[in-house]
Amino acid sequence: MSQDLYNETHVIICRVLGRQHNNPLEDTPWPLLERLIRSDRPQVLDVGCGRGASSLAWGRRGARVIGIDPSEAMIAEARRRQEADPQGLDVTFRIGQMEDPSLQGPFDLILVHDVLCYAPDRLAGLSRALGLLGPGGILSLTDYHGNPGIPAVDAVSRAWGIGDPWPLFRWEAVLEDLEARVLMLSDTTWRYRAHWSALIDRLEARRAEVENQVGRPALEAFAAQAKAILGAVDTGGFGHLWAVLERAP
């Protein structure tokens, strides 16, 4: 994940706008994942944990959580939010990536939400995540699907520093070939678009406050990134997916 994108400026903008989650599904996946997990006190790994919302949500559910992210600014914000939580959660935030050899399983649940798009090798990332799961463990994956070559789609890849999206049919084939059972694969583009549209509306409503905090160039850069997403989605050639996989018991 690019530290140039997810830096202190990004943290400040999200704080001003009240953006709790980096992932557009927000808290929607938790009820399903809670029903699928076999442990009463699961060990959870949150890859690309960002500002910590998902990690802290699972900590409040009694899980033991490790949240990792390569961005120092994101981890600092996640720790700040944890310190402000009165519950004394069993959550550890650390700078790192899923490829780090010091990261050891087994985990009952691994969240890989909008992370593989930044990986040089998505298949290697998926294999690594599945290898960290214990028997019967659950992998929750969100990522982008789309058709490279469409100018608006390529503009998103450039703006966010992500790899070319895979078409949805390729995602389906790749997930079926993994040594895991696909429990669900859902096109979540509508929720993805709604998330970014609402964020742009909040940005416009609080433009003066954001500009005062981070300056006009940073504000305009963030707005351009967000609007690039909507432009790509509206072509019909770019979208978002959520998959849930189970490692064999």
C-alpha cells in the first residue's frame, strides 16, 4: 500500500470529514463473519488496517486482534483511536505487511479489505493469507474488478497507485482454484459508489474547513482521487467485490 497516499494529510482529511472506515463496506460484513467463525474468542488479523476501525470493532466483540499497515500515519491514528476507547481492547497495531515473515498464524479470521490491489502479485497475497488461517478459518476479501483499457478505469489505477483491476470472471476463476471453499462472492459496487458519493458530498460541505487544515492542493488532490472512482464506476467498467472463503477444516 502506498505510504504517499495514506499519510498524515489523508488522516486529517478523514478526521475532519468524520470518515470512520477506509473500506466502503464499513461494518456490513461483521454479522455474517461472526456467524461463520468457529471460536468464541477469535484471533483476528486485519491486513491494511488503516486507521483501525475494523480492528477496534472486532476488539469490542471480544477478539484478539493484530492490525498491520505499512503507513506510519495510519498506525499512529489507529493507536490514538484505541487509546480513546474505554474498553481496554486486546488489539495490537503495528507497522508491517502480510508478507512479513514474523507474522505467524493461525488466525480464525483474516480481513484483506481493499489491499491486494496494491500487491505486486495478487495470487501470492491470497496464498499467503490462506496460509495464515487455521483449519476452518475465514478469509474476508474485498477488492476491485474492472476492465483495464477504459480511460476512466486506468485513471483510477494511476490516481491510487493500484494494479490493473481483474475482470469479475477472472476473480471467479481464481477464487474457485484456491484451496479454500468460496462461501460467498458478491458484487458490492452499489455500496462502493454510495460510500464515495457521500464522502464527496461531505468534502464539498466542509471544503473551507478541510482546506484550512491541509491546504488547497491536498484538498483538490483528494477530491480528484474520489471523483476518479465515481467516474470509473459510472462507465460500468469498474466495480467492487466482497468474497468470503473458508479454509478446509
